[in-house]
Amino acid sequence: MRLAFPHMGNIYIPIKAIFNGSSIDVVFPPLTSQHTLSLGVKYSPEMACLPFKLTLGNLIEALELGADTVVMPGGAAPCRFGYYHKVQEAILRKLGYNFYMITQDRGIMNMVKHLSNGASLWKVITALRFGLAKLKALDELEQLVHKIRAIERDKGEASRIYREWTRAIDNAADYQALNQAKREHLQKLMNLPTVSSPAPLKIGVTGEFFVVLDPFANMDLEIKLGVEVRRSIFARDLVSFNPFIYAFGLREKDRSHKAATPYLSRHVGGDGRQSVGEKVLHARDWDGLIHLEPFGCLPEITARNIMPSTKEWLPVLNLIYDEHTGKVGIINRLEAFLDMIQRKKRGRVAVCA
Ligand code: SF4
């Protein structure tokens, strides 16, 4: 078996650790690029959402590299995600690829049986634990960098250390190497010269899971922002549903859902309810909120239309992504939004929520 899976931000790092630890031959498609997007756009239905197109592009690149088995999440999501894998499988077969697709649709036991590749349970559990340790390290690193980027004196240094640290996490072969990477890079990050005034803006980032987590999809939004990013969506949310696998206590998602209830009391698919809840929940402690939405994503369209009617006030910038979205347009809108919030903080302008 030569296994492949699509990218979503840094999630390939813990997945690689899990499969390598289980002695599974994994084919890594190249990191998502403009070429990946072109492939996805070429073979996807025009109105498919951006994550569909990017992950299809990843799978084509992986199959071209010799993968014979692909993993594609899916299942009972009440949005297009529920049938991603079926449509992608049909497209890939029509393109002439011969492969086996693993999805949870075919049953969890079937999935586990295939993914364990005959390895002993102990080996699988050991690999899983190490992969989750890497996942946790990556999330902690991101949270830290979100704060440092806003106050670093020499712009770009925190991002440079972030990339170094990410590579070190990826290369770590055991817990000792993982801890050493943390010690070394944490020190470098904490020793960066910083500026103490003016106090940085605290800007929340929320929206559709994939676009929030994938820097290619959101065009490196967090790096461009240059403010303190507050984000509740992390890759660990993929596994935090299971308290035996990853104990994180009450998830931010649960708190957001509760906060959204007066305005949106039911699940609308994807992360729509969470997006509304984040605005309500953080109206007092954030200066603004950036809401990311793939073009045509119904859960986030629903959230976008509800957000202006909450009584909790917080300026929201909605950014819609598809293959036609341009970086310059995104930067212009970000600059205007941040400038407006800064001016409002200094008491010079009124901002509409
Ligand atoms: S949440 Fe939106 S972008 Fe994500 S799969 Fe569902 S419809 Fe597509």
C-alpha cells in the first residue's frame, strides 16, 4: 500500500509521524501550490468550494507520484463536505487513476483495518500518541507566534523562527527531539526584541475550518495582519471530540455554539454556528473579527448574514476566497479594516459592526 492524503496547513506533520510509526509507506503530495490549485480548478465542478478544489489537486499530485490508496475524510456533514469523497473519487476514476479510497463512510473498522496495515495494536497506539504530541506542539507554537508577531521589533523574525521550529517538529524522531526543539526555539522566540507601545490590536480570525487553517487557502492572512491574532480553531479540533484520544476539556467550539444560540440555535453545517458564536463570545475582549468564507459555502453564508444582527457589537470583516481571489485585494481590505479600528480606538471614527 502507498498511502496519500490531502494537505490542510501543517496537519501532514502529525499524520506523517503516525503513519511512519506504523510502518506505512506514505506518499506526500507537494505542499499546496498554484499548480495544485490549477489542477483542482481544471477538474472540479465550477461551483465546488475552494477546499474541494485544493484537496482534489493534492490527490491528483499524490496519484501521479505513485500513491495507490488515498484517504479522504467525509461522512455525514450537512454541507458539501459530506459528499466530497464520492465526487472526488468519481472524478479521479474518470481521469484514469486506479486506487482505493479510504473514507469513514465505509465504516470506522474498515478504515482502521486499512490504515493499520497489519501493525500490532501497541505499535499503532505508540505512533498515534507521538503524532498527537506533534499536533499539540504545532498548535502551541502557532498560539505563541500569534502573540509575538504583533510585538516583534524586526518584522518577519517570529515567522522565520516559526518555520524553523515547524521543520524541527517534523524532523523530530522521538519525544526527546521534540522537547529539545521546543526548548531551543522557545528561547529564540522569547529573546526577540519587542516594542511595548502602541498596544497591538487583538483581532479574531474565524470561519470555515479549512480556509482558517490552511495558509495557502487564506493567502497567509495571519502573517500579513501584523496584529495579535486570536483564533479558536486549531488542527487539534479534528481529534478533540474524543476524550480518550485528546483531553482538552470543554472545547472553545462548545462555548461558541452556546453563545450563538440566541441567534442561531441549530447546526447549519461546517463551522457556521461557531462563526456567529465567536462574535458574540468575544465582543468585549477582541477589537475586531475577520471571517473567512470559501465562495459558495452555505454554512458561512448563513453566519455572515446573521452576524450583523447580534446585539453584541464587534467590527467584522468578511473575506471570501476562491481561485479568483487576489492577494492585493485581500491586503487592501485588511489595511482599511485595521486602519478603521485603530482610528476608532483613538476615538476619531465610528465603525459599523
Ligand atoms: S464548510 Fe463550506 S467550504 Fe467547507 S466543505 Fe462545507 S460548504 Fe465547502
